[in-house]
Amino acid sequence: MEDAIPPVKVAENVTFEKFRDEILPGNAPVVLKGVVAHWPAVRDGAKSSHAMADYLRRFDQGRPVETIFGSPDIEGKFFYNQRLDGLNFERRPETVGNSVDRILSLKDRKRPPSIYIQSVPIRDCLPGFAYENTLSLVDPSVAPRIWIGNRLTVQTHFDLSENIACVVAGRRRFTLFPPSQTPNLYPGPFELTLAGPPVSMVKLDDPDLEKYPRFREAVKAALTADLVPGDAIYVPYFWWHHVRTLDDLNILVNYWWNEAQPDLGSPFDALLHAILAIRDMPERQRAAWHTMFEYYAFGLNGDPVAHLPPAARGALGAHDPHMRQQIRMMLLGSVGRQAGLRPPKQR
């Protein structure tokens, strides 16, 4: 099934201006060919796995970071357990140096246990690394994160951020699906997740099409990209992506950022509230609120308050930080009353 998926568009010689003016507005994945090939980390990684490990040890301060461990039985495929009431791996603290040493010691095993340092801020575990390895395509305030592991599969998931993922060592295969394919990817639980966002319950390498028949439609919209050290990929906000590492030692540095105003709140919270308040209504009532959301939240019929003078628009009009805080207080009071809680005292 994967062999029939078309490739992601490739861009070469990408500058900050080209990324900002052409790639970012396109809202589609793009491979940024060789964009970090000049990094010292990439050059050392090209020499050997041991040279890569030595390079990382220069910055390792011995601070333990959360590390994922899986038994040989999972074959690097992090997922739920059979009962779907837990996960098939465990987390425990380990230093970067010790994890890399473990990975190198397992290189010759046919079925090694899985080791994965996942999404750790570089400033916390490898101070100094980011000064030698910089990405000019993002604002300097965007903090890089590092991912280190052996041969692994990261289940199809999405991030609520823009993302540039840079391959430092080892090859990686990305398979991506646009947000419109969410219904065809069969998302898992919200409360119990592998690493934060929900994941698809469909295993890309062995899909159960009787149980998940709509996945056929998702594959029609999928894209794939094979990256080598020095390459990067731009993954837009909310694009689902499945990642497979293809070598014994794999290192990736990524940059997440969100262009939305930081005080807007969580869309997940809004979704859960909508599920609570709307999903179980009678159908005719739900249909009315469907129209209301399209009108007020998504503006599908133009500006919903253009006919009102600015002074009369209130919460429906333009929001500044003060108005957003007022709306939150209204929501806290409403939810608190429904839960039988006393509203917070005003100061």
C-alpha cells in the first residue's frame, strides 16, 4: 500500500524568504533538501555512528531526560497494549550519553529492544549543541528539540504546531495525511495517548481494512518522503504524519512554532466542551448549532457582526486580551455552575 503513495514535493536552496513567502503559505509538506547538510553534527554523523556519539557527548551534562523503552517483542512499534488500557512501552529517566551507548551496543542484534529519547528541549540536555547547529528558516526564539533512537515506528499523529524536522543521523520515512483525512484515520482515545495528541488506530504497514475500511480513502490523499541526513521536512499544522526510522542510530532535531496568538486557549478544550454540550442533543437541535458554528466560529457567510455597530458587538466582535479574559471568566462561571462549583471571587 505504501508503494503507491506519491512523494512530497522537494525544494532545494531554500532561504528564509522562500520558506516564508512560498512554502509556508502553501500549507502542504515540502522536503527541504540538504538544508542542514552544513551542520557539524550532520558531518560527524556521516563519518560513523561512534563519531556521532562522540559529538553528542561533548554537550551532554549528564542530566537525565525522559526516555522510552520497549521490549524486543514490539519491534520498535510504539502503540497501545492489547486491551487498550495501557501502552506497550515504559518511560524512565536516562542521560543522552547512556542512551546512545545502549543503542550502539544493540546494533548487531536482530531484534533489539527499543530506545527513544523523544522531543527533549536541546537546552535541557545538550547545552551548546544549538549554537553550532542553527536553522536560519525559523525565528531564533523557536527552541529546537532532539529525538534519538534506534529502528522505530512513530504511529500516525498530528501536532498543533508548524514543524520543521531536520534529519541529523540515520534515514527516515515520513508518510503524511492532510487534516481533512481525520475521519478516515480512526483517531484513538483523547485521555490515554502515546505522547500527547491522539494517534491513528490504523497500522500503516498492516492495515486492517475490514475494521478500518475508510483508511483506503486516506491513502488516496497521502504523501511520502524519504529523508537522508542533512534533509529536513516542513510539516504543516495538524497534518497527520507517520515516521519510521530506517537505521541503527537515528537523530532528528525539530522546531515547533504556532503563529496563533498565545492567549487564544486550547482548541482541544473547546472541542471537548462542544462534544459535551452538543453531541447528544436531538438531531434538529444539533443541526441548528452546526449552522451557528459555521456562522460565528468559522465565518462561512462573511463577517457575522458586520451589520452591528462596533460598540454593540461585545464577545462577537474583535478580541483584545481583556475581552478574551472576560470570555474565559464567563465560561468559568457557566461551567462552574453546571458542575456545582462556586465561581472564583473577584479581586
